[in-house]
Amino acid sequence: MKATFSFALLGATSAWAAKASLSDVQRVTNLATVSNKFIVEVADASDIPSKRALSTHEQLYQALRERKISFEVNKEYDAPGLFVGAALTLTDVANILNTEGVVAIRPVRTYGRPVPVSSKKVSPGDAGLPDSESTHITTGVSKLHSQGITGKGVKIGILDTGTDYTHPSLGGGFGPGFKVAGGFDLVGDNYDGSNTPVPDSDPLDQCAGHGTHVAGIIGANPGNEFNISGVAYDASLYSYRIFGCTGSVGDDVIVDGLIMGVQAGMDILTMSLGGSDGWTEGTGTVVSSRIAASGKVVTIAAGNDGASGAFFTSGPGNAIDAISVASSDNTVIPLQSLTVSGATHDPIVYYDTFPLPVNGTLPLYATSNDTTVVDDACDPLPDSTPDLAGFVVLVRRGTCTFVQKLTNIAAFNATTALIYDNGNGFSAISVGDFNAVLIQADDGVFLAEQYAAGAPIAVTFPQTGGGVQFPAPTGGLVSTFTTYGPTNDFYFKPAITAPGGNILSTLPVPLGSWGLESGTSMATPFMAGSSALLLSVKGRTPAVAKSARGLFQATAATIGSTLTDGDPLQTATQQGAGLVQVFDAIFGTTLLSKTELILNDTAHFAGPQKFTVTNTGKTAKVYTLSHTPAGTAVTDDAGSIQPNLGPVPLTTDFATVTFSGGNKFTLAPGQSHEVTANIKPPQGVDATTFPVYSGFIHVTSGSDSVHATYLGLAASLKDKQVIDNTDFIFGFTLPLILDASGNPQNASVNYTFVGEDAPTILWRQAFGTPVLRLDLVPANTTFTGTLNARGNGEPNSFATPHKGGSFAKVPVLGTLLEIDWLSRNDEINLLDNTLLLENAFANGTTIPNGSYKVLLRSLRVTGDATNEADYESWLSPIIGVAA
Ligand SMILES: *[C@@H]1O[C@H](CO)[C@@H](O)[C@H](O)[C@H]1NC(C)=O
Ligand SMILES: *[C@@H]1O[C@H](CO)[C@@H](O)[C@H](O)[C@H]1NC(C)=O
Ligand SMILES: *[C@@H]1O[C@H](CO)[C@@H](O)[C@H](O)[C@H]1NC(C)=O
Ligand SMILES: *[C@@H]1O[C@H](CO)[C@@H](O)[C@H](O)[C@H]1NC(C)=O
Ligand SMILES: *[C@@H]1O[C@H](CO)[C@@H](O)[C@H](O)[C@H]1NC(C)=O
Ligand SMILES: *[C@@H]1O[C@H](CO)[C@@H](O)[C@H](O)[C@H]1NC(C)=O
Ligand SMILES: *[C@@H]1O[C@H](CO)[C@@H](O)[C@H](O)[C@H]1NC(C)=O
Ligand SMILES: *[C@@H]1O[C@H](CO)[C@@H](O)[C@H](O)[C@H]1NC(C)=O
Ligand SMILES: *[C@@H]1O[C@H](CO)[C@@H](O)[C@H](O)[C@H]1NC(C)=O
Ligand SMILES: *[C@@H]1O[C@H](CO)[C@@H](O)[C@H](O)[C@H]1NC(C)=O
């Protein structure tokens, strides 16, 4: 029963259709790792005294050959201090664990190409586009630009889909002297994450586009037709193309690109990519963190999985020392307006980025004169209705779908409609192919009343000049799509927020040159550019690079959970330390030694927290300490093991903070003071909802204010159930075995392993796990797994978890699958884990004919891998092998 790994996510389901059907489960292995490919990390040569004569790589290969393990070398890495090892294709991975010099073996996992949350091509006629200056103003970037600080001399490596450097606003060329001064194509057009890369020296991208949008956010030259500019438009960009035109990228390529960037002398490396992970242990993640720790700035997208709830961080964005970037919405939305004749009214805003394609001025027809009608046009219109061709039809929102209303009016030849809001809210609506848009309630009521009064109302849709900068109802808030942290090992992610919702930037020339996109992919280059501004002022040194995250975090502006006064601040598990304030980060004169106060869970509570405040200004300052809590995130549904979906509900069950030695102190220039903050977790909260509390400790002197952000869990992570043993998703209790027909296997079944006749194990992680194992055990095993019937299990006899051994005194016959650091599943995208069994163990050895059961074990977070009691376990029905 060899595990065949391939990358295949189950189809996405919509947020309101959370439950799925078993018949939709594909009987394949769907784990996001590449078949038999591993990245083996070895110790630096100097650490292996015994075999100095051979290179570390040769030592590894020789050891594999001695063990008769067949392997193929896909890529060697040799960056001592960062990463030394090789990407290998091999079958028997378990067998090389104990090889001398092997430090770690990690599967090659793949990360999806970053798909923008929303994307729109634009052209210069589209007035009303959000000017990039709104994002530059809210973050202090324009203030730096006006002082001539534009990132000159700083090198930024972008790992993405490549760049269309032929774009005039990106310099129009490639190589020394150009804005895009260098880079490399590591993969070629046809790479999709599972096939072999075909590198070349030219990172031009004119097929995917994402990397060009990212490049423009950092570096677009001012003076273009949209009047936008990049955050650090005088910085030098280096384009490392790691995605082909479509598909994913593997860790093996990400690591290659990172090392290439370091070796080419980049000051900053930025990656707008990722996939749900939850742990800080993937190869790309670990290497990113090491590069950051070595004195480079590494900015990585936090992810766009906000809908999936907390504890769902992306790799490699969860790299411990990197800057993981959340997104905030631009303060304006680009909308269009129409003009009215026959009555006096200002232009009416309608919800569309582009003008409705309607020429001339058309008379209005209202399907009802009653401005309170609840089901306007839900039924076929009366026979007396005139031919509506040539009219703009006004309909009130409510009761039935927009498409039903539009279908009813289309029956009378109507081609254009305005739907007016009934109090549901002004937003984009879904109207299929109809030429229809939403207007606000007041405007609709005005039009309907004038029409009913007999006024000759007519409407014009200007094809140019009708653009409006509509104040976004969510402007300045954290974009709802931003992934929530923290990591399962309780690292502080995301680190900080930057504008990423509704961002105008460059696209490849063949794809339209300009486009509006949303995502943490857009926020990430904003932070890379901000870091370039910082390095250009403070110096391109490792010390400055290492200080960047703290400077940005200390000076960020905290963000509310809504725009309503009195509502709590957004949880730091989504906003990080707040919205970046680049000017303050560079020119602030109060330094904090620590800006992330990680309190961990109740079992590992890390309090009190100490940090040092230094006055780097030229005058003495009197400082005051204060505390603002953020909303406490209720990450789990009370009375269930399922996570709450985003937006994660917040409560006002706040932590309390006191300061040892009082809350006031004075510092002369250059002086420091140690603060001790005693943070008490919120009391009386329901620990089974796994509440994540957070807040800000401000150090204020006049207008000079910095903060450290704290984050803790008012529960113990070890109490969090990791395997879903409910029927929540499929209506069948999990885990289960799907038989050859895709039905749950209830009794003993024999399989031939010919064609479709093989079992598939289906399970869900309700939470991430450090160790997941599937083993074959004898069919007469009678022990009761903790999840088969919630009980006490058996006495502890599980001493060697990573080497077979026994479990609950049950002998393990062989391993089918072991995965470390597995992410939880979510309801929105990845419904489940499936493993299609073959008649071979994980090491490729054939399983003899006979009867067996599968034992599934999953270690709880913070559990001890050698303690059987820290595992959840499940035992399958009998599986007969008759192959
Ligand atoms: C472009 O920006 C400049 C400087 O910020 C400003 O003076 C000018 O009015 C802007 N042009 C347009 C068309 O917005
Ligand atoms: C509007 O007029 C332009 C120019 O006469 C024409 O090209 C376009 O097709 C017309 N659009 C519609 C929707 O009638
Ligand atoms: C729709 O237009 C067609 C073609 O002009 C016409 O024959 C038909 O009567 C119209 N339908 C209605 C309901 O007015
Ligand atoms: C609405 O009012 C207009 C103008 O008075 C009238 O022509 C029309 O018949 C009325 N519509 C309905 C459905 O009563
Ligand atoms: C939280 O505690 C766990 C258990 O000791 C530890 O493994 C983890 O590293 C801690 N997290 C942080 C961010 O310190
Ligand atoms: C196992 O039982 C479930 C109902 O509990 C049923 O739907 C399913 O079809 C059964 N499987 C087989 C193979 O009969
Ligand atoms: C499976 O095969 C074994 C060995 O041939 C046999 O004893 C057993 O009855 C079979 N089980 C089923 C459910 O067919
Ligand atoms: C299970 O079967 C094996 C051999 O068939 C036997 O040695 C062992 O004692 C049995 N175990 C139990 C718990 O019955
Ligand atoms: C593969 O694993 C099985 C089950 O643990 C074991 O019996 C077998 O010896 C292993 N094969 C090799 C080549 O190590
Ligand atoms: C295993 O069982 C199958 C089906 O009964 C049979 O065809 C095959 O020869 C058996 N294999 C061995 C090695 O006995």
C-alpha cells in the first residue's frame, strides 16, 4: 500500500455549502506534496569530521548507495549557513533517516500560484480608479517620496511569475542599467509544479502577469497615464521566475530561487505566494527564516484564507524571522456614475468598475411605483407591460434573485436595468449576463417617486468621465480575505498589515498593461518597497535588515475591527501589529527591544514580558505606558471541534495589563529603561472555544508613540482535538475507508488492488498535527482507538513512535504513511485528506496476502511524540489483501 503523492485539491466549495457529499470524494491521494520527492538537508562539511575527504553531497549519496536505496538527484543546494542538501527522488525515505550527516528530510510540497482575490484589467479611459497615492498617503510613503526617498541603491529580489520588463513604467528593458536589473527564469513557461523545470536566463513573463503587478507596486515609475508610482520606484528589481504560465511551485524551486537571490546580493527578497500550512517547518519556510535571520529582509504573503478561520497560516509566510504581510482595503473603491434628466439630481453612483455599455439617453420605466414593494418583478410582469426595449428599467431589490427579476423584465425585451437597494447594502451583485447594476436605496426611491409622479425621467451612462472614488465601506480595515494566525506552534503571524485590497498596478503589455488586483500578494510588495525605503535611509546592513520588522511593528497604526467607534480593535492574529507607517518607522526616535510579546497557551504561559525602551532622540522624553486590548478571537465553535469561519467572531473578554514599577519614566537621549508588563489572560472565558487574545502596549511621549503587540491563547493547545471524528462534513462519521465503489466500508472487505479495487482512507484534520501516521496492524487487534469510542485506550507501551514499534501493545506490521507537520483541513477549500492504498508499504515492499487493520494516529499540538497518551487514534475495519 504505497502512498502515491500527487497534488490535487478537491474542488472549492462555496462558503454557504460547507457540507460535501462522499460521492464527490476522489479516490486518489490528495496530499500537497510531490510524488517521492524529498529535500534532504545535510550538515555543513565542517560538522562531519569523519569523512572530510568527500563533499557533503557525495557523503550522502555514498550512504544511500551503501543502503541500496535508489535515488535520483534533482537539485543540489550548497549555501553553507543557509542550506546544504539536495532535492532527491527516492522511494524508501524512512530508511535514510539515520544516515550520518542527514539533518532533516522534508517532502517537496507545492504552493499554488497566487490567484488574486479580485482582478480587473483597466485602461486609461477608466477614470475613477483608486490612485496609488491613497495607499501612499495612509502609510506615510508619500511623505518620504516628497523628501526624495525612493529606495535608490537597494536591490529587491522578487520570486514570482517573472516580470514584463518591456512595460514602459517598469523601465522597458532588462539587465544592468535598467529598473529590472537582473534575475533568472528558474522554470520556463511550461513548469506547473510537478514536472521538470526548464530554466533559462530571461525572466520575462507575458503569460501569467502576477509578478508584473507585484513589480509595479514596488517599482512603477511615476509619470504614467494613471499617475501612480511604486513604493520604492528607484530601487533595483531582480526577477526570479519560479512559476510557469500556470500551476504551482515546489519547495525545491523556492529554495533554489532564495539562495540564488542571496548569492546575487539582494537586500530584500519578496514572495507573494503560499499555501495553508500552519507550521513553521517546511523547507521553503525554514530557509526563508534563516535568510531573514542572517540579515536580509524577507517579506512573504500571509495568505488569502481569511474565510477559513484562525490557525490557518500559509507556508512559507509563517517563516519565523520573515515579515508575514496582511492586507488592508484601500480607502476608496472605483465606481461609475450615471446622469439623470427630467428631474434635478446629482449623478447617481452605480456599483461597477466600468461604465455600463449603454449609448445615448434612455427613458426610465419602473416595474412598480411602490418604493416599499418587497418582491418587485419576482413574478412575470403583467401583460399590459409595454415593450421595454429602449428603456432603462428600475426594479427594487428583494425576495427573489437578481437574475429572476432580470429574466422577467427581459421577457419584455428589456436590455438594461437599475436595481435599487432595499437596505441589504451597496455592493457588487451577481447578474449573470444581464446589463444591470445596483444603485443605492435613496437614489432608487428618488427615481421611482419621480417616475410615479409622471416626471419624464431619462438616464445616461457616460462612457468616459463618469468614474467616482467611492469611499469604501471597509476602507482602512483589514481585508476580510487575510489569513488568520497564529501558527500551531504559536508564532506571531501575520506580522504587519499593508494596503492590498483594490490596488492598481502594472500588468504585462500583452495582458492589458494595467490592472486592479486584491490580495495579500499586493500587500507583500508594499512591505518590500517600504523595507527598501528604510534600508536606503538607514543603510543596507544586516543589522538594519534585522531591525526592520521590529521598527515597522512598533510604529504601525492599530486597526479597528469595524469603522464603528467603540468596537474592539481587530485581533492581532489577523492585523499583526497594525497598518505600516513607513515614515515613522524610519524617523521614529523611540526603540523597543521587542515588538512581539508571545504569551503562548495556558500550559506554556510566557509571562511576565520584559522589553527595553531606548530614547534615540536628541532631547529627554517623559514616557507613559498604556494598554489597548484587541478583540478576543473565538477561534472554535463552542460545543464543537470545528473552527469558526472568518470573519472570526470577536469578544470583549480582554486581558488585563499592569506594569511593575509604575507606568511613567523619563529617558535622557541615549538612555534605556526595562519595562515589565504583567499580562493576565482574560478570565471566565470558555476554553473549549480556544480564545486567542491580543492587544497593544503603548509607549508614548507626546506625539511619539510606539507599541509592542501581545498574543496569547486562553486554553491549552494540547486540549485541542486534532482528528475530526464527527459527521459534520460528509454526514458519515470520520475517519472512514471508502471501498472500491466509493461507499463507506463497514465490515471486513477483501481487495485485489487491481484497477479500482483498492481502499481509500478518508480523514480530516480538525487541527494541525506534528505527527500523522498510518500503519498496518494485525486484523485480530482489539484495542479501541480513542476516536473509535471515546475512552481511555490501553496502557502506554508506545516508546518509539518514529520507528514502528507498537501502539497500545499492538505490534505495528509496517508503515503506510508518515507525515510530520500536517495542516488542518478547512471547510472552504480543502475538505479532507485522502490516501489511496496500494498493496505496498511506504518503503515500496509488497504487503503479503492476509487480513489487516489500519491504525491512524495523530499527535496533539505540544504533545510529546514518545507519549502514547498524547495521540488520538483510530482503528479501521478489516482490510483483506488478496493481490
Ligand atoms: C498626477 O499627480 C500630480 C502630482 O501628484 C498631480 O499634480 C496631478 O494633478 C495628477 N494628475 C491627475 C490626472 O490626477
Ligand atoms: C455605442 O456606440 C459606439 C460608437 O458609435 C459603438 O461602437 C458601440 O457598439 C455602441 N454600443 C452599444 C452598446 O450600442
Ligand atoms: C420583443 O421584440 C420583438 C421583436 O421586435 C417583438 O416581436 C415582441 O413583440 C417584443 N415583445 C414584447 C413583449 O414586447
Ligand atoms: C406608475 O406611475 C406612472 C406615472 O404616473 C404610471 O404611468 C404607471 O402606470 C404607474 N405604474 C403602475 C404599475 O401603477
Ligand atoms: C509555545 O510553546 C510550545 C510548547 O512549549 C513551544 O513548542 C512553542 O515553540 C512555543 N511557541 C513560541 C512562539 O514560543
Ligand atoms: C455502510 O453503512 C452506511 C450507513 O451507515 C451506508 O450508507 C453504506 O452504504 C454502507 N456501506 C456499504 C459498503 O454497504
Ligand atoms: C477474505 O479473504 C480471506 C482469505 O481468503 C477469507 O478467509 C475471508 O473470508 C475473505 N473475507 C471476505 C469478507 O470476503
Ligand atoms: C493475533 O494473531 C496472531 C497470529 O495470528 C497471534 O499470535 C496473536 O496472539 C493474536 N492476537 C490476539 C490479540 O488475539
Ligand atoms: C519495508 O517495510 C516493511 C514493513 O515495515 C518491512 O517489513 C520491510 O523489511 C521494509 N523493506 C525494506 C527494504 O526495508
Ligand atoms: C494472493 O491472493 C490472490 C487472490 O487470492 C492470489 O491470486 C495470489 O496468488 C496470492 N498471492 C500469493 C503470493 O499467495
